[in-house]
Amino acid sequence: MQISALPKTLRPREKLVEQGPHTLSDAELLAIFLRTGIKGVNAIELAESLLFECQSLQNLFNAPLEEIAKLKGLGVAKYTQLQAVLELSKRYLREECKRDTVFNNPNAVTDYLTATLRGLSHEVFMALYLDNQNRLIRDEVLFRGTINAASVYPREVIKSALKHHAAAIIFAHNHPSGVAEPSEADKLITRKLQQGLGLFDILVLDHIIVAGGQCVSFAQRGLI
């Protein structure tokens, strides 16, 4: 059935305008993005099919171009649009972090880190540099690949923190395994960085591990 043939209360665009975006399902939101379906399949049905094939929105947004091209109804144009939407959401969350202190809006920090790090197939270790009012100065990916005590160099982290005139830092990295629990290597890295940065009166406020949609905070666990 064509979407135009549906009652207005069931049409995604009209529903969004009248009831708000939070009332729409993942498939309905994706249908608005797709705009049109394909022969014999309307946009909502196509969206439902794509979510079924990919198993989640996260998998759909993180799929590489070669995988997107295999999905019926998608192609290079839709891939670039998906990536643009994803990047816009990250930049929106980054602005939230810059506008408020991390203590006034901790959810913005975890939302931004989750959007940035989840779904990556490789480990990324990053730092959020904060000023003396705990507002975000900038963020930076410091290391890529398997993260362990040997691959994270406190000297390089200290140089970067001093370059950005950071008064405090929040570290973050992802676990592609999907298990957010900190390893002994994670704890060792954090202690080494705390000790090194402490010599320059730079505080380590937290180390956050992202795995899938989960975040584990060292500060909340009492590990910092």
C-alpha cells in the first residue's frame, strides 16, 4: 500500500509534525529519510526490511559502502546521506559538550562518546581536553589499534594536553568485543596517565569505555 493511501495518523511525516519525532518507530523515521520505496514496496516496508537485514540502526549506519550497495533500495547516494546524518549527530553532541560543563551535562558527554565510538571494528583511544571550568576545548583520537599499556605513551598524551592548555582530561576508548568491563590493562593505562599528567597539575576526571550502547565510567566505579 502506498503511504499516501494510509490514514494521516499513520503517515510518518504527518505523525512527526503532529505528535513529535519521539512517537515514531525506527522504521518510520528511516522511511522519512528514504523518502520513497521501491517497486511494490513503500518506504516504511523498505525501512522495515533494511532494519531486519541489518538487525539494528547501528549496524545500518556503520555498514561500509560495499555492504550498503548490496541492500535493495540503497546505493552510493543513500550511503553518503546516512554518513552525513551520523556526522551531524556527532557534531551536535560535541557542541553540547562545549556549551556546558561536563558536570552540568554528563549525559551529553556519554552520548557523544557513544555516537563516536560504538560500532567501530577497531579500538580507538581518545581524549577530551577540558578547560579550568570543565568545558570541552576539543577532542582528539590519540591511538588506534589494540590498546594496551605498551601502545599508549604517557609522554605523547602529556605533550598533547599541554599543547591544548588542558586543565583536565577525560579519556575514552571502545571495546569492539561488546563487553564494556575495564580490563587490567585499561586500569594500568589509566594509573600511568594519572601519574604522568599529575606532575603537570592536569586532572584525569574519568576514563569511559564504550561497548555497543553501553558506557562504563571509571569515576563512577571508584577507579579514579
